Amino acid sequence: MPLAFVAADTPDARAARDRLAIRYAGVPPEEAGIVVALGGDGFLLETLHRCLFRGVPVYGMNRGSVGFLLNEYSEDGLTRRLMRAQRVVLHPLRMKATTRDGAEIEGLAFNEVSLLRETRQAAKLRITVDGKERMPELTCDGALVSTPAGSTAYNLSAHGPILPLGADILALTPISAFRPRRWRGALLPHTARIQFDVLEPAKRPVSAVADFTEVRDVARVEISEDRKVTCTLLFDPEMALEERILKEQFAP
């Protein structure tokens, strides 16, 4: 199967790409059956977006820092590793953001969609789930909706729950909630349609971010899982994503 090697813009990643492309006769990404991404988690997400509508699986090797979504880096036995690799199918969140001036902008997120205050003023958000108002006013620095694959990223840093990969659940997590002060968020079925309305948007402006799509001065943000869109990640059996997510729950 033809392999394409892509790399983050760092010396280590670029050098690894050049060596591997020579050793395994790399082809351009548009001709590949598998794309091998060399970098960190952020670059892997970029690669997933680039490959999204081509149906090409992505195998990441860590040339960055954390590398939670990547396999260990090794130049030996790559063909065998790819033949043994386990497949994980991911569905992104679709964000539809409406700005204060009425513009509508969409974005996809494999990790999370987050809303963040833009100024010193706390954000005020109204939360609706499946057409029913669930929280009339949340005063906070922001809030996010996370997929299981993204639950160990920003969501965990905001004290949200880690979600098992096959749980079919989304995490709705506040960021520095002030009122209600002790609200820790909610677990929602993956079919939920979540809407945030920004209260006092002129005084308390809010931005929305879906992976690499940022929208400033939003008035409303709608979020739902898009099951029509899929991407496939490849993992060495000993680096299985589901096992890593489980282990994170017992990490000290």
C-alpha cells in the first residue's frame, strides 16, 4: 500500500519525514493509501482535517511533546506495524456559529468545541439541549463540548470527565464557572443537539473555536455530532487509544 509522509514544521519531524520517505518509497498524499503523520497531537489533528473527505486512514508517530493520539516513533518495521494496526473510527462535532452581525460559520472538531470570553468580563451563556432550556444563565470564562477522543485534552484540563472511547457520550464542561459556582457540567448522549446563546454579547463578547476554526463575537453556537463524517486513525495494538483513555483515569 503506498504511503505518504507528512511532517510538522519542526526540524525533528521534517528530518524523520525525509528519511522515511526514502526508505519506504513515499508518494504524494493524494496518491497514498495511508498517510503517516510526524509531529504532535496538534499536527495530527491538522492531518485528519486535510484527509477528511478522502477516506484515507492516518497513522501518527510522535515527533512532538505529549503525543497522546500518536504511536511511538520508530523507523524500523513500519510496513509490519501498519499491517497490524488497529483502526479507530472518529466522528467530529459540527459547530454552527452565528455572529452578532448575523454571519453563519461552520467548523468541524475532533477534540472539542469551546466558547471563551474575549475580554476581562465574564461570559454569560444560556444552554439549551435538544430544544429544551437546561440552564438559563451560566457565568463563566467559557464552556466546551468534548468528544470521547478529546476528553483527555482541554476537557480534562477544565476538570471535565474522561469518556471511554465507545461510550457514545459527549461531555459538556464549564470553564471556571462562577455562577452556579459548583456546577461541574453534564454528560449528554452523542445524539444531543446543544445550543449556547451568548447573553449581553456586546458587553461580554465570546469567541467559539472548533479545532482550527475560530469565530469571534458570536451570538449563538449550535453543536452536534456529525455521523456522516468519519475519519480513521491507526494505532499499534500496544498503543490502542481505548486503553490509553482508560489508563488516564488511573493516572496519578
